[in-house]
Amino acid sequence: MTGALADIRVVEMGQLLAGPFCGQLLGDMGADVIKIEPPGAGDPMRLWGQGDDKVQWEVIGRNKRSVTCNLRVAEGQDLARRLIGKADVLVENFKPGTLEKWDLSPAELHRENPGLIIARMSGYGQDGPYSDRAGFGGIGEAMGGWRYIVGEPDRPPSRMGLSIGDTLCATYGCMGILAALHHRESTGEGQIIDTALYEAVLQVMEGLIPEYDHNGIIRERSGSILPGIAPSNVYQCKDGPFMIGANKDEIFARLARAMGQPELATDERYATHLARGRNQTELDALVNDWTSQHTIEEVDAAMIAHSIPAGRVYRAPDMLADPHFRARDAIVEVETERHGKVKMQNAFPKLSKTPSGIFRPAPAEPGQHNAEVYGELLGIDGAERGRLADSGII
């Protein structure tokens, strides 16, 4: 393993999305991520995704070593405690109180490993009146304000087609881990990072709270637009949709020239940001009337020529065919153990000195690295591993 975190060992506990995505981010940066899975089927993420062959696991399981451990029994808990004692970071996304029930509380773990950083991800956080409630990403999106504002105004709240609540929570958890590692460098102290699904979503809600508090405005669903930000929308060309963002004064003036209607830039209805916001609907109609007379290729060329932020509305095939994606290695082909060569998004962000990457494919089976990890790290020999396996511990 290489990368900025190549000297960091992470134990990942928990299932489904938030904890495993945080582990993926750390692994992409080079950390040695040891994923604890329950004996047998392993993490349910192994069965997630669309199509007959479930390949989502190949992304979220990459750069990890898998060991099995039955955390519901005392011997399994002791095994996990020993493993965590060798780690720099523990990532977990169980319901609050679960670690404590298993005698793996932060206080207990810090007694044995005072430099341990413990990232805890849950629906509502580790304290507060809702902390003992079950929580999924979609609930965090709803309570954090995301779901209410997504969709068309005349329809019920919608979703964006991805588990954004989980991945936001994981990303903030990863950010907290990096900050805690920096703190540990100067103090030697570990600490606890408490991330809640709903609070992670709340963090990206921009002005939603102060707009209500100060102006009494409740944001509503607005479909494909942001109210008052115009023109910035998906417009229809002869052969499909195309995104244009020209809401800044000078950029709008360039768009007006590209449309062959330079007078729009000085029209009092559209000359300023506030005026365009007030007349957003009719302005969008004007832009759409123009784009509908041209192909995507023609509109794209005009936007490039006039230096206007714009882009095609991509699906997966478009991404795979795009030369810019290829030039930046945004998508890479990985030789997986279960499915052969699979294309997936590359590690991100890009670091110039300690580049991230995909250093190992996702483990094909739960416990694939039991011998490697338990043997080398904890000194458990083959006979003892056999006994643990026969007992259902690993």
C-alpha cells in the first residue's frame, strides 16, 4: 500500500454504507483497512447494486482486508479488542450503545490503546433524546432538510437516486479522522468523532436555517432550478438535455451574445442578478427557445467559444466515452476477484506527492484475510484459527 495514510491501520466495524464508505475513503488514501465482517454472509453490501451481478461491493470493498469475527459473543469481542489494540483508527456505525454492550466502549478501548481514534457514525449521534433510535441515511436526509426540497413543487418530496445521507456522514467522519490524526501527532492522544446522519446533511443546507430565522422563508421544492439563480438550468436541445450556468452578470452578457440576442444583457428585466431572479421563468423560456433550435453539439460549441459554464447531462456510457475522464483517469479498470475486469470511479481527491489509488481489489469472500491478519498481527496459529472457525467465532 502507498498513499498519504500508508502508515495508518484502520479497523472497520459495521455494515451497509456509512462506515464502509468511510473505510473506502481511508483505504483509497493508503490506510491498511481491516474490515470485520460477521461469519457467513458478511456485509450486506456484498449483495447491493443493480443487475444480476452485484458489483457495488467492488467499489466500497476495495483497498480492504476482510476478517470474520462474531461480535455477539464474548470470545469474538475479545478477539476484536485485541485487533483494535493494534490499530490507529476504529470506524463503526452501529446503533449507539452497541459497543458498550459488547464491552468495547471507547473508555475501555482507550485504556488499552490511548492513541486510538474512534469514529462513530449513527442516525442521530451518540447523545440527545433521539440517540437510541434506529437511523438510516434516508431518514437523515429527511430530518436534515434534504428530502423536503428535492423534487417538483407539485409532487411529494423525492430523492436523488443515491444514498447521499450515508456518504455525507462518512465523508465528514473521514474529515474528522484526518483532523484527529493531526492532533495526535503533537499530543499522542486519541479521541472520539461523533457524526450523525442528519447533521451531516444539515451541514450542506447552505442558507436554509438563517433564511428562515432571519427572513421567515421556508425553502420549497423548485424542480431543476434554484429560485433566484438565473439562468442556471437544464435546457432542451434538439437531441437531448444540456446544462447551462450563466447567472453571473458578465457571463449572462456572453450568453446573450452567443444566442444572437445581445440586447438581453441590458434589458432591465435581465441586466442584474436580482432582476434575472425576479424574471427567472420567462428568462429560462427564452434560453430554452434558443437551445431547442440547436443540437447539443452546436450549443456546446457556442458555450465553449463564449467561455460559458455548461455541460452535457451524462450517464455512465457518456462518462466512459469522454476523453477528459480518460485523460484524468477519473474512471479506472480494476481486476476484481469475483467479476474480472470492472470499471469504477478512481480514488479522489488527487494528491501530488502521496497519490491515492486502488491498491487491492475488494475481498471476494468474508474472512479472506483471516490467516494473514490474525496470524501476522495477533500471532494466532493455524490450529487455533481452526478452533475459532469451528466454534463460529471467525
